[in-house]
Amino acid sequence: MQQSRVMSFVEATTNVVVGYVLAIATQLAVFPLFGLEAALVEHLAIGMAFVMVSLARSYLLRRLFERLRGAGPFA
């Protein structure tokens, strides 16, 4: 059964939201180890930039694999 575009988007969004929370926590823990200082708002903005790229990547890869699966080689 193929995954709908809406469910692909829901899956990609869920994956990215979880990743965003983990990224912010990681930045807060790792940045100081490298002598980098950023306010929470800056951490959130940096994370959001990567969220947009990650969301697009996740969705497009999911749709690509759904198309390939429907084409036969991965069926």
C-alpha cells in the first residue's frame, strides 16, 4: 500500500519536530564545549533554518521512494 502525500508530510513533519527538539538540546550542550555562546532565541533561529531544509529533504525523499516503489524495482 502506498503512503499518501498527506501522510508523507505528517511523517516528515513529526520526524523534523523531534529532530528540532533534539538539535536545540544538543546545541545547548555542545556549543559551550567549543566556546560558542548563543542566546536561546539564536539557538531557536539556527534550529529553525535547519528544520526547513530537513523537512523538505524528508518529504522529497519519501515521495521519491514511494515513486520508485510504485515503479517496480523496490516492490
